[in-house]
Amino acid sequence: MNEKKYFVLMKDGNDTTQVFHSKHPRGAALKAASRGETDISLRERGTNRVHVFTGEKKMVAKPASAPDWLPDKINKANVKKIRIDRI
């Protein structure tokens, strides 16, 4: 069961047009956080679950093992799962 799942971003209880796909909800939440979302609600298509996360995006220094073409500061997303709601 290595199939990717689809997660629809929700705002104010309504679906938006943004759809993220990943094997796990955290991967989709990281993608949403990297786009600047802070209060992340992801409805999993085909189920009655809404995964709720908080997210942030920070500017951090690039790692020592990074290639030369990468800029000195990069965006790093981080999320924390709050709960799963059932609809």
C-alpha cells in the first residue's frame, strides 16, 4: 500500500482549490507550511478525516553539506499535529 493520498487544504471549514499529495498527512502539511500556511486543516479525500496542524516557515543557514549553488539562507518548514477531526 505505497500509494499516495490526496489532501485538500481547508480554510474556515470550506475546501480550497489547493490539493497536496503525499503518503502521509505530515508530508502534505509540510508542503502547505512551505507555502506560508500557519493553521493547516487537511481533508483526506475518500475518508471522513480532517488532519489539523500548526505550521511555520523559518529562514535558516544552509547545511555544510549543501551544494554551492544553494543560497546561504534557505526556508525550512516545520509542522506539529494537533488532532484529527471526523466529519
